[in-house]
Amino acid sequence: MNSLINEIIEHTNIVDVIGKYVKLKKSGANYFCLCPFHPDTNPSMSVSPKKKIYKCFSCGATGNVITFVQKFKKISFAQALKELAIALGYSQEKINRYFYPNKQDKNSAKIARFHTLYANANEIFKLLLHSEVNKKCLNYLLNERKLSLNTINRFEIGFCGHNDDQAFVHNLLISKKDENFNDDDLLKLSLISINDKTQKITDYFHHRITFPIKDKNGFIIGFIGRTIEQKTPKYLLSKETILFSKSNNLFNFENVCVNQPATLIIVEGNIDLISLYEAGLNEKEYGVIALMGLTFTAEHMKLIKNAKFIKNILLWFDNDLAGKKTTITNGMKFLKENYNVFVVKNEKGAKDVNEILVNFGKNEILSCLNDQKNDDYISFYIKTICHEMKYLNINAIIHDILLLLAKYGNSLFWSKYIDLIVQLTKVDRNDLKNTYQKIAKQKYVVKNEILLEKWDNPQKKEKLTEQYFSLLQSLKRSLKDLVKYVILFPEIAIDVYEQLNHKEMEFNFLNQIICFIKKVGSMPNTSIEKIIANLIESNNITINFYDFISSQIDEINWLKKNKIVPLNHQKNQEKISKLVKKIDELCYRLRYEKNKYKILNDNDIDKNKLQKNNEILFKQIKNFKINEKK
Ligand SMILES: [Zn+2]
């Protein structure tokens, strides 16, 4: 299949689409408008129907119709692509074949039907929430939960039910004869239940508020139904299908991936999650997911670990004993994975995030996010077990805390937590130190020997030089340029890959670029789109990388079409080999810089070895310079 991206850009009228969101004014061959991506008072954005691009002369925002919709609606590239494809009248099958190319054909038709069915159900749920008969439910969200219409619409909250008709949604869905849905599908997708004895059909989410769950591409793959009538369970989840599995999906994760924030907040319920967005959370800084009564699995952890931009975890569970236990168990999982883990301090005594919104307002929620106020996970752990388990043997508690410190400790830990432990347990400082030494020695001899020497002498956090980061930036740029050439001339990929001396990078994104080049080389005569699809299927690339490559493909197709680049690689041969050399040189220089820094600042390493290593690196770097002069 040819590039869907290409087709969409080609056949969509960019002026019509952008004109839907901002007011355009024609001037010559182009259109102008106020740029929606920066505070603009004088129209600085131009839209070219001929080139099919937009460009802001003030903030530099530029792209095609897909990236415009993506940025404007704050959705993923894939979601924007799908939206525009549907607007052009593409069939679900065709769109699905593009996103799930490796799923068998019979499944592709099924997936398409399921997507449509869920999309239809969602539209019905949304309409029902806003219908006169369900006014009570909408008012509940607006008044008792203090969610605005804007937020309700953004999260596509709906309601399943119409008076006492227990199969209202079922009847509406099945009446769409042209879509070819049947009760079998509806049952599989948890949209209806059928009573074993009476065979009576009822809506699965009857009298529940509905929240669509979406996959990473933004397609609905299931629902959460929350009761408003004290029914159990409080949350009802769609059953697993070929689209959805509980352990492989996290509510709202697709949204987190669009903005790539460094901090991920984890809350219990999805109304808590939505309350954070209602409060006006900075989405570039924070993303939120909700557990919804699920156990946090190893698969969930994998999802989060694949989102490399996440560095900090902020746990915000309910303010009760169960919530504290959830915090302790889940926080430990993240601590093990080396995240910076924090726990929100709930000073106002509210039960959960939504109660803070309702009782204290938006600003109180935002101020709870302030890091300085919150405990790091270890402090929270120490306080909680000292407080909640005071009826236990004090020695057991201390043992537990010290074990945690020994297990996940670094040189900073002792000095950081000793006062807190002394204060809470009233145990003598020296006794504590002795016990700690014993535990650390018994259980984790190797790791903690260094720790024991240093605990009164905390070491500075590792920081690399500015020079290092500027080299890294230029390595990133060079690799991105190389990707462009590889997309333009896939036939060079195999040579390029072989010429690269450094095939392992320290950063995942860069590694993915190398992996991509290798893949292109190993699949000659395959379209780049297929290669990407293959990488997605095998879970080898992050969404971030997918979006990056998609935008590169876009740009290149556009350049090609406008004949801005030469169409054969011979003309670029020299540039390409220069670039490959530059990448190698940069890798050497990065290693050199890092060693140099370590030699000066780290006392725990073999400095002689690094020194020797750097002498070799220095020669190699010099070599590059000589070659360049030739
Ligand atoms: Zn702008």
C-alpha cells in the first residue's frame, strides 16, 4: 500500500481544514491567520494551498495538514491522520490495514467492525448524557463533581441508559442495519449482556457513566462504566478482546504520549484523573493515568518504561489506609526501576483528587503538585510504616526500613533519612547505624560496601559538562539528517549501517534511529511505511519515534514532489559519507568528554584505565580532523 500519509496530504484541502479552526484571510495565492500556536495579534501564519503547508513567520510553527490537526487538537499524529482519512471517505478497513498491517486479513475486517461499533456506541453514550432525560446525571458531573462541559467533552464522557429501558443502547445500535452489527459482536465487545436463563438482552453498562478507553493511536478499544447508584462493582470494565487487554492498556496513556511530560501522576479513579485536567494541569510537565481498581502489572510497567520521557512518578492515591497500601506497593515497583518517586501530601484531609477540586478548587490541586511540599517515596514509606504499624515490634519496623535503605540506597540515603528515623522511632542513632551495617553486610555485601564508607559523606549528583550536551545535540541532529537520506534512498541503508562504527548509543531515541537504519537495510524493496509498521508490531519503537519518522516521511515526500532534492543518491554520496564520519567522530568525542569528566569528579573508578582509554580516543578524534583536511 502506498503511503496513506501522502494520499491524505495530497487530497485534503488544507485551507478548508485549517479554516475550520481559525479565521483565514486570502492574500494573493496564500491565506493568512492569527497563529494558534503562539499569542499572536498580527496574522503571522500563512497557509499555502499550492504547497499544502502552513508556516508561522513569528514562532516558526510549520507543517502539513496532519501536523496542524495534531497540534491544534492536541492529539497524536496517528489520530489526526485517521480523522482526516475518515473525512476523505476512506473505509475503516483501509485505515486499519495501514495501522495494523500485520494482523491477518480476516482480523482486519473484524477490527474495523469493532472500531466502528465502539465509535457508534460512544456517540450514543455522549448524546444520552446530554439528553433531557439524563439531566440528573449531567448535573451530577457538573455540580457535584465540578467538571466543566469542556472537560466532559474532551474526555468524551457519556451515559448508558434512557429511563428504565434496559436495552436502549442495544436497540439503537442494532437498528443501524447498514453497519452489519449483530448481537454476537455486541456481546463480545461488552456492549450487552444476555441472561443465561431468560435470554433477555440488557445494556452492559446500563445506568453507568461511560468513559472511552483508547489505544495508542487514539482508537476506542473499550469503556469504563462508573456507577452512580452505589452498584458494585463501582467500575465496570469492558471484557478483553482482540483490541483490548487490561494489562496492556492504561487509561489516558495515549494522551500522555502526545505531550511527553517528565512526570507521570498515578491516581485511583478516572474522575480523579479528569479533575486534574479540569484544574488546568500543565500537560507539558505532567501526564496522568488512573488505575481504576486494576493491579499494576509488569506489562503496565513495560508500557511506562517504553515512554522514555517519563522520569518522575507522582503517586496520588486515596487518603485512606487502602490508598496508603496501594501507594506503598506501587511506589516500590517504580523505585526498583530507578524512577524518582514522590507521594502527594494531602494536607486538607480530602478523600481524593476530585474532593479537593470540589471543596477547595483548582488552585489547591495545582499547589498539591508542588514538589517541595511532597514526600519522596522513602520518607513516605518510613512515616507510614512507623505510624500505621506502631503496634508491631519496633525492631521489626526498623529492620524493614533499614532493609529498604540498604536495598535501594545510594550514598545520599543515610544522611537524608537518619534524622527522620530517629525522630519517629526514638532509637539511638549509633544503634541504628550498627543495625544498618549488619543488614547491609548480610544481604547486599557487594553493593553496600561502598555505601557504608560514604554514608556520612554524601557525594555530589552526577552532572556532565555543557560541552557534552552540545555534542549530544549535534549527534542527534546528524542522526536525524542521516535518517532523511535513508528514507530518501533506502538502497544506501545497508552500506550506511555497516560504515557506522558506533552501533550502540546511550540514549534510546538514538538507538532507535540506528535500529531503523539497520531494518531498512535488511528489508530491501520494502516501503518505509511497511518497515515502520513492522517495527510497531514488534514493539521496537516508541510513539515518540513513530511520530518523528512519520513527520520525516512527510517532509521528504513533500521535498521530492517539489523537486527540491536530487532524486538519486549519487549526487549526495559525498554528503552522506561525510555525515557518517561526523557521527562516528561525535560518538568518540562524547565518550572522551564523559571520561574526562569522570576522571575529574568520580573517585570510585579506575582513573588510569580511563586515562589510557582517553588517549586512544584522542588519537581517533585527531584522525578525523586530519582526514577532513585531506
Ligand atoms: Zn506562531
